[in-house]
Amino acid sequence: MNKNKIILAIIAGILVFAVLAFWVLLNSSNPGQQDESWNAPFTVWIYGDDQENFLEFVTKFKEVYPKHKNNNFIVESFSDYEEYYYALSSAFSSGRWPDIFTLNNSEKESIFENQILALNPNVFSPNDFRKRYVWVFGDDLIQQVVNGEEIQEFLRWIPVGYETLGLFYNRRYVKSSDLTSFSILNNTIASLAEKRPNLIPLGLGNGSTVSWVADIMTQFFLLEDGVVDLSSLTGPKIKESLSLYFLYWDESWDNKYNAQFESMQATGRSNVDLFSRSQIAIIPGYPRLLDKIAEAGFSKSFLLASPFPEYFQWAGKIGLNYNYFVLNKDSQNTGIAYDLFAYLSSDNGASQYLDEHSHYLPALLSLESDLLEEKVDDDYNVVLWDFHHSDSDLVSFDVGVKNIFDDEIVTLLDTPNNYINDFEVLRQKLICISGKVTRLERLSQSCQ
């Protein structure tokens, strides 16, 4: 073979290789074209939601996407975030990972960040996402990457619903107009203390007897101007927010919740138990707290709910809680995942999911008018609208490392002898650990 023929053969080989490479790239960037004959188990790990309810949702999904009717879905559900955190870590290190998993919005940077596969913007348009979802999700879940002189946007997460705190109250003692701001709430507490000295007005104080106390505490942080995370919670803002919280704990003021602290600890009772026995007039919580209230036997006739109060009526920041679905970058089932995400982000699919999880407010704007008047539980006159804040900024408060914050804030609130200094130590610890595990910063520095 002469020199020219050799060169032509090399060029032809390069062209064939380039075409094959382009074809592989094209198919890998379009997960929907994955071979439908792939029938490996599709694994979903969720936190905070019921396993059986999710499997019911999968049944509805298969009806809409019959090509997946023979796919085997394995769903694992975790109720404890620390257990979930360590199980995910073990799964990824051992190669036994889920195809889809959920993360919580209270960690802006997750240790699992690099395990997430970005969604193709031609399939899940960020601009379309902004138009269709409650605005806070666009701020939280759309990421930007600078590519030369261009900024590219893409979604990495899919939400379905969210929760905001509200106040459950006994309508024999309280009406909704008594709860619209902290100043009005405090007047209500003073009035109840005078009229009903044996009744605790508000079931709020220490940590271990208050349901969802970590999230309630972050809501008090958000009352401070400019505070959205631990880094912005500094100096006087720590004292002001913690002092307001401990006002309801203080036995020298009208609320006197902690007068019952020792007996509650000894008997294993919570604020929900005392509320259901009409020993407390009001308790804070997410819509899902209604499950515990019902289990404790609260009267169906006297329970109502109202949005969590703000410093001033109809003004301020309200924290929200939600879990979002992400696709594992190592999944071999991306075709199923994209179809499942498409269904979750459709009106029909999201409605089906929310039917199975009735405590969530809808993330899709198109579903608000239909679902906000839905009852959280058919037996009680509590609807999702009771937790809705149409005139407030919704904020995801960043606690750095959720499992540590949730655990240690309880201890701090139970033993508040030097709470301002103790919280500053905890705040610095969380910022330090978060930097280590998400950005590998200052690895030799002690965070204790």
C-alpha cells in the first residue's frame, strides 16, 4: 500500500470513529431513547414519605406509561434523616445505589451533590419550570453553569409538593384572628393565661417535647431581617431570635409551657399529647402533624388550623420544607427515570402523587386552585389553605448538615443555660462540617 492510500485509510478510520463517538454521545444525552428491553430493578429511595403510598403512585405511572408495566420497582422509605444519610453513603460506596433518591431542601449543598445527574434542558426546560412552579422552586432548583461567554441553565431536581408551618388550635379557646401576627398571638396568650390559668396557651418551648422543633426554630431565625442561612445568622440576630423563642418557654411569663417539662419527660408525653387532652390550646406544626394529632384522639369537632404568624400581619419570610427527586448519575435506568420525572412534573402525575400524600401543598401553580381547599385528613376540618402564605416570601433555610442540626438543636433547647454562646458554637461547627463534606475545605481543622 502506497503512502497516499495509508493516509486515506487513516482519515477514513478517524471519520468512522468520529461518527460512532457522535452517535454514542447523542444517545447518551437523550435518556428517553434507552433500550426499553432493559429490565433491571428500578430502585427509588425516599425520605419522609410512605412506602405503600409511593407504590400506589407507581401503579398509576405504569398505567400512563405501559411500556414500563413489567419493570420491577423497588421502593425504600426512611423516616429518620440520619439513618437515610448513612444508608445513602454506604450505598454509593458499595455500588448498591438507588436509581432515584430524594434530598431535603434544608441543605443547599449536599454531600451527594456529585452523585446527581443534570437533566437534559431540551427535555426539562428551566424557563418552562419557572413559569409552571411556585417561584421559590426556580430559585432553589435551577442551576447555572458558565460556558465561555454563555450561561447555561439546567434542572437537577424535581419537586412535587411542600409544607409550611401552621398553628393547630382548639376552637373552644381560640379563633383564627387571634393568631395572625406575633403581637396578636402574645395578646391571645396573655388573655388565655388570665381566663384559663390551668390551660397552657401555646405548646412551644424546649426541644424534646415539641414536634418538628428544629424546623420551628429555623422559622424563628427567618423572622430576622436578612437571615436565610447559618452564615447570615450572626451577632444580635442570634440573641433576638432565640430570646423570642424562649419567651414561650419561660415560666415567669404567661405561657409557662416548661412548667410541664419534667412531668412530660417522665411520662414520655409531647405537646401533641397535651394538646389532644385539651391541656394546650395551640401547637405549631406541618400539615403532616395531623396524623399524630388524630392518633392521640383529638376531637374532630374542635380542631382547626391557621398559617404560622409573622412579626407583622401579612409580611415576612416563611420557611418551607420539601424533598426533591434526583437522578443518580450511575443509574443504568435513565429512560425509566426520565419518564417518571416527566409524569411527576405533569399536572396529572403530580395530582396522583399528592392524592397519595395529602399533607403536601402543590408545587405546580396550576394545581393550587384545586388542591388548596382539599382536606389534609377527611375526618378533620383542616385544609391545605390553612398553611398557605400567599403574601410572604418562601425561603429554604440552610442548616448546613441537617442530621446534626436536627439532633443538637434539641439538646440546646432542653438545656438553655448559656443558649446564645452554645448556639454560636453549634453554628460554627455546622458551617465547618458542611465545608469539609461538600467542598473538602480545611480538612485538618477540627470542627469541635
